[in-house]
Amino acid sequence: MHLLVVEDDDIVRMLMVEVLDELGHTASEAADAGTALAILQDPSQPLDLMMTDVGLPDMRGDELAAKARELRPTLPILFASGYAENINVPEGMYLIGKPFSIDQLREKVESILGK
């Protein structure tokens, strides 16, 4: 499966991509919403899930999710946040609280992707 990881913290993004790779997934990465939107707009880029931080430097995660759904209406979206208890997740989207373990990430991704 191909995932898009949108996270402005370089170290956190690198670790998430590395974990997803170890779990057998391919991940594209973006440090901000602008880069993520460029990937989302590329029809040659296969995506099965977008995982995004809620707080990005150039746009809120829910705004990015709304734009992502305009471009790819069926794309599952997983929000990652250190403030998970304060977030209302739009219907059809998912949430994982930071920090999360490798097992928690694997379980969440597999449940979303139906594995």
C-alpha cells in the first residue's frame, strides 16, 4: 500500500516513514500542506491513505484533509496529533494520538486499509 505522510517535524516524519516501510508499505513524504497537495494532484501518484499532522506550518490538517477529499474523494485520512482528546474528526476519517507505538501505528493503518 502507498501512504502519504504529512508531518512538519523532520525527525517524526522520518521515523513514521521508516516504520511504515518496515511494515511493508511505501510512503511518500511531505513537510507541509503545499507539498502534500502537489502529490495529491499528481494522478500518477498512487495513494491508499494519507496520514497528516493536525498542526502544519502552512495549513491546518483538517483544511488539508478537505482539499485532499476534493482531489481524491475516497482517500482514507488518518490524523496524528498530540492533542487527540481535543479533536473532532470528520466522518470517514481517523485519529491516532501522539506519541504512538509501532504496534499502535500498525494496528491503526491495517484497520483502515482492511488488512
